Amino acid sequence: MNFVYRGLCCLFLLLVISVQLFAQSPRKRQLLNEGWKFHLGHAANAEKDFNYGLSNIFAKTGRAEKTAIAVDFNDAAWRTVQIPHDWAVELPFAFKDNDDLKDHGYKALGGLFPENSIGWYRKKFSVTTTDSGKRFSITFDGIFRDAKVWLNGFYIAANQSGYVGFTVDVTNYINFKKENVLVVRADATQSEGWFYEGAGIYRKVWLNTYDNLHVTDDTFVHTITQADGKAMITVEADVKNDGLQTTEATFYTLIKDRTGRIVAKTDVKRVNVNSNDATPVKQQVLVDKPIWWSIEQPYLYHAEILVSRGDKVIDERNIRFGIRSIDIKADGVYLNGKHVKIKGTNNHQDHAGLGSALPDYLQYYRISLLKQMGSNAYRASHHAPTPELLEACDSLGMLVLDEQRLLNSSPEYMDQFERLVKRDRNHPSVFLWSIGNEEGYAQVNGFGKRIAQTLLAKQKQLDPTRTSTYAADLANVFTGVNEVIPVRGFNYRQFAVADYHRDHPQQPIIGTEMGSTVTTRGIYVKDTVSAYLPDQDITAPWWASTAEQWWPLAAENDFWLGGFIWTGFDYRGEPTPYKWPNISSHFGVMDVCGFPKNIYYYYQSWWKDEDVLHISPQWNWRGKEGQNIDVWVNSNADNVELFLNGKSLGKKNMPRNKHLQWSVAYRPGTLKAVGYRNSKKLVSEVKTTGAAYKLKLTPSKQILLANGSDAVVVNVLILDKNGLEVPDAMQEIKFNLTGGATIIGVGNGDPSSHEDDKILTGQWKRKLFNGHCQVILQSGKKVGNATLNATADGVKGAAVQFAVK
Ligand code: GAL
């Protein structure tokens, strides 16, 4: 654990250094994340929507009077928010018998709640006059959804997707002597998925400043491993001239290792670019003795692309990439020629307390948790991930299956796919594209096949270094998309994989969604009122399977490339098999906070080459003395012996890719497992605890960067007098923070909790759920200390201090 967090700190330091490197470049990339004003509009009442729909804003350019778009609109009464911001997580839960509402986690958003479904954002920023004559663009990494954007009263963009980002050239609308006013209207009435999606500007916003002569955003850096062990790096870029004269420039690329040392340099190429035109440049250079990017050692290089006129560098692009090869064959995925079984998880993007608006640190936190379980791959289901998720996967060594939102080849969706592939193709972690998921209507007919062919042709054109899959909820069926898809994806139906392979032996097969045991952390009896399920690998929906039903098949057959569990983390929305009062899913191996459920240890046993010995359940069963309790042991030991209060309950051999079970008459005391793994003794125990005595806070780190956006996760539990964790504690915890940080969210992993994740005014608080809850803090910009105090009735409180620097 410590090692991972030390790693995270180093990563953040590297991030800061690279930000400083960018600062010296002629190109500027500035965050526009702070000081936004926010107000809800109204989807059914134009007056409450700041006259949108009453005032004719498209009649004359630059004029949008009497609306919130107007430059002089008074937004003093609007709330100040920091991007990333998700207004959906701030809304109350609302019960109505409506499937879209249920799927989105019963947040009062969408067509039934017009008063909550439009979000207006306004941001003022200045641009120095010394930059006049430069070009400017604004990048939105993601807005949920259907956004319209104005700058200084001028309409500049519309973007439908709730996931793929967009960049718009705003050079002609910039003010140098006055403030600039950027306005966004986001309409989250219509959803895209069938899971919690959030609402608003929940990803970063950037202002880019650069020269008329510049390298476009589409630059592609890819690598080929040669027979002699060297790596050939190819850089493909477009040099664009937005000036009025034809211009000449030179172009070259430096390849730097992660310390900044130049390891290779391309030839210098002369380029002539006509006005309003772009010249493509392709360069290749060899790197001797490269350090390969791998899951174990995710080494990253930088390609520094420089465009100069005379001695002066006019533009610079710094692209982080990895040197690695990926081959996907019918008998496996080969990374740098080495066979890798895919041990993956599917995930949506929300986290406890935060909804979809995650500080960067949380991406690293979540990916680290998955790695600790032994997972090596992440499927971004079912939409473009945030750029920082991919950066975390590049940095920590996690393969990514990157997915298009919809199987559709209309101009809108082809454009979304093109933006996704161009944005993500430089990431070494991305090993495979997915062109869609479970298109129940089109996947088996000619529509699906033709759409797939169009998307596949586009993928090959934009990224010939990778291939694609499609997540089909079909058994041994070969019509439609499956006929043309290079890698057959199976959602569930693991029983049909062998037959499919027999009939199509050349087509690689991957489990795009597998398992899907529904469990509630710390619950051992099914509870249909609270909508809880036992925390063991026993309950799966009809279409799915338990972990032990699919993983042994994938582990023991090479024609399975591996698979992705549905899901790594619980997520808001899609409560299954229950509805209200459930507001989030039960599918996760971890809950929404990232607290492991028992099934986590099954996967860890067989996915990670480390000793695992885990006993469940906990051993506090007052009132059940003498009654039989099912005890599960998850381990990769060769055999395990179980003892209750020193008395052996028998020794059993551990079957590979399974678990062991005992039925034990409950007596308070100590339940102990002793296992041997390659003759190494492993011991694990659970004990009956005393009463709750004092709180314990476990922060994921204690140093925060004073950058206004760093974050830390603090896990909360209660100990008894002997220092044992009380697993069934449910107390409400109150949080107070002093100093240079703020609380930005709380959660506890209870899928039926209707407590607030965000507390906008008043006391921050959260109940423990089966012994755990979580509070997330964000740093301010002032150097100093911050202290988090936690208190609860009847127990001793706890505090933890952070250095903000
Ligand atoms: C699949 C679907 C996922 C999720 C899952 C729940 O059919 O692709 O998004 O809905 O079922 O079991």
C-alpha cells in the first residue's frame, strides 16, 4: 500500500515538473477551472431559463441580449464552483416508477425534472495584450451534455456528446483590454447511458495560446519493435498555417526519456505551408535499447516536436508515449511478445462523494486499487474516458479497452469516434478499441454489420496499430457485427465460448463483460427491504454468472484472451436486482468508495502473484451462538486449516481458481486460518470484537500540493479497546476541517443510502456502513497545514493533519 502511495506522490511531482516545462514553451495551455459561476436554468420555463427561448439569440452575431449569455449579465447571485463540477450529485434522490430515473440512480434529473436539468455556467478570464496576434482555442474535456457555448456574446460551439471533448478556435472573439466572458448552457434532460452519468462541466477546461503556424492536436506517435530489439518511433503531424502569408519553417522531434535526457532526434525537415492550409509531416527515428512500457514497468518517453522559423521556436508539442508492441492473436494478447491474460474490470466513472467530477488524484487512487487486486486491464464502459484516467493507466501500468458510446455511423457518431481515436491513440495503455456494446436490435442484422464495417475502416485509417472488438450479448452467434469484428467480445454467456471458438478458431475471443456477482459489502443475509445481498460469490442475475463460473474457464483456456468483470467498483444507478430504495449497483468487486467486498479476495488470489489468505465473514455474531455460519476462505495457498479458538476444524486442499468453505457453529473468539503456499506459512484471523471505542482515520497520503486541485481520500473506521476494527459499526460521523483544504464529498458504500454525498451548507457528516465510511478532501492554494477532525457520539474522536505545500 505504502509503495503505491509513494509512487503516486512521485507521479504528482513529475506532473508538476512537466507543467513547468510547458510554461517555457511558446505554446501555453492554461486551465480555466476556477471561479465559474453556476445556476440551474429550466427546460420547460424560458423565463426561469434566463430567457433562453424568449430572446432571439441567433439573429445577429455577437448579440445575445437579455439572456445569461449577455456579457453584462449580472451573475453575482450565482454560486461559485470549481471545475470539474457535477450538479447531478448535488440533487436530491427522488422516487418515481420510471426506468430511466432508476437507471440513473434516482437523482431528480431528466425529463421529469425540467427545473434541475439545465445548467448555466459563466466564467470570466483575462488575456494579456502581449499575446495579441496569437491564436487561441478553448478545449472542453467533457460536458454532460448537449452543450452550447458562447464567448463574449458570440456563439462558438455546440457539442452533443456527454463524454468526448471538443476544441474550438476562439481567436476572433478574444478581448485583450477587457475581461472575456465564457458561457455554457448544458442540457442534461436527455440521457445517453443506462447508468449514472452526472451533469455539467465535469471535466477540465483549457485555454490554449499558440502561433498562427502550429502543429495541430491530431499528432500521432507510434512505435514498432524491430527484429534487432530497437524501436522505430514514427511521428505523424500536420503543420497548419492560419496566417495570411505562405510560410516556411523547420520541423523536428526530440525523443526524451523520463528524466528529460534526449535519446534520439529526427532529421530536420523543411516545410512550406500555404495560408489557411496544413502540411502533413511524417518522421521516423530509432531508439536504441528502449525501455519497454509494460504492466510491471510502465516506462514513458516524451516526443518533443519543435517547429521553428530561423532560430526561433514557434510551436512545441510534448506528447507522452510508451514504447511497446501489442499483438492480439487467437491464442492470446502479447505485450512486447509476452503473453498476457486479460484480468480486467469494467467501470463507469463515478466515485463516492463526487459523482462524475473527479480530481485527478482519484483516477490514480482508483487505478491503484484495481492494480492491488491484480487487475491488469480496464474497460471504459460505455463511453470515452476522461483524459486523466488514461494518464493514470499509462503511468501505473493498466491496459485499457477504449469504447465508442454508440454503434452508429451517422456523421455525429463518426465524428465522436474520430475525436475519441485521435485523442487517445498516443496512450500506450490503450490496447484495443471497442466500437460498441450490446446493441440488441442492430448487432445481429445487416445494419449492425454495415455500421461496424464503416467504424472499423475509420479505426484502421486513424490507428493502424490496433484492432477492435465489440461487446456482444450473444452466445454462439456469428451473424451481424460478429461476422466482421476482428476480436469477438462476449458479454456473459461464458458457457458458449468453447463452441464459438470451435466454429471460428481464428477469431480471438475476449470476455468483454464477465461474472457480475451482486453483493453488498458486509451483509450476510439477503434483505429485500433494505435491498441488500449477501457479500459472497453466490448471487448473479440470470444473464450473468458468479466469479467461479467464468474465471476458471478464462484462466484455463488459451482461446480466452481473458475477460473484464462487470464491475470493478459499484456505481450509482442500475440497481440490480432491486429498485428503490437501492440507488446504486451491487456489481462491484469494491463498493463506490473502493472498499473491498469479499469477492475481491477471490480475484486477488488468482490474479495476483502474492500470498493471499482471507477469511469471511467477520466474527461478531452476538445472539447466534451455536448456529452454523458459512465461512469462506479465499486464498492461493496449497491447503488451508481452519481453527476456532485453537481447535482445528479440518484441513483442506485449495482447488485452483476456487475457494474453500466450512460450516462453523458460532462461538465468540478467534477464527484462524493457516495455509501453506509453496511451503511458506500464511496465517490470517478474524476476532470477535468489543464495543466501539474510538475512531480511526486512514488518509491515502498526508502531503497535498497547494494547487487548489490535489485531493486525498480518508477512510474512517471504529476500533474497540483492543484496537480491533469493529466491522458492524453504523455510527454517524461528523467531520470538521480547518486550514488549507476543503471537504468535497463523503460516502460509505451503502447502495441504499439516501444521505447527501455533497453537503453544500452546514455540517459534513456520514454514517458508517458496516464499519466504514470515506471523506474526500481537496487542497487549497495556500501553503500550510490542514486538520481533519472526526467525531461520533459515545466514542473517542480522531484527527489527522495534512501538510499543504
Ligand atoms: C450489460 C450492460 C452493462 C450493464 C450490465 C448489468 O448488459 O452492457 O452496461 O447494464 O449488463 O448487468
